[in-house]
Amino acid sequence: MRRPAALFGLAGLITAAYLAARLAGWAEHTSAICGMPRSPASWTLGPAFVALYLAVVVLAPILAIAATLDALLLLRLSRPLRRSPERARG
């Protein structure tokens, strides 16, 4: 069950990077996208923040859903199939 854990970990890493950027104040630098930078660093930090935001909104939920489905599938496949008594006599 390493693959679901890796997918959850990657989703968590993306979310943590977004939260760190938000706390660092990168959201204020998105004005550079409109052509009104706050500082020379805004040309880099603004688009980087937008990319992190899109990754959190689009990619992280997809990874979490895929990890959940993968974990459920692995649990289902690890159990033996039950046969009805009528089929066993068959």
C-alpha cells in the first residue's frame, strides 16, 4: 500500500507549499499578472503563487481521490472472494 500513501503525501506536499506561500505573502504579488508589480520579485512570485493555487484546487483533490480509490481497490483485492454454497457444489 505504498502507492496510495505516496499520492496522499504528494497532495499534502502541494497543500503545504501553497499554505507556506500564502503565509509568506505571495498572494499580494499576483498584481504583477495585471501589469502592476509591487516589487521586481512580483514577476516571479505572482505567477508561482497562481500555479500553486491551481495545483491545490485542481491537482490535490484529484490525487486524494485517486489515492482513496486505489486504497479501496487494494483492500478489495486482498480479500478472498466468497462463494455461495450453491455455486460451490456446482
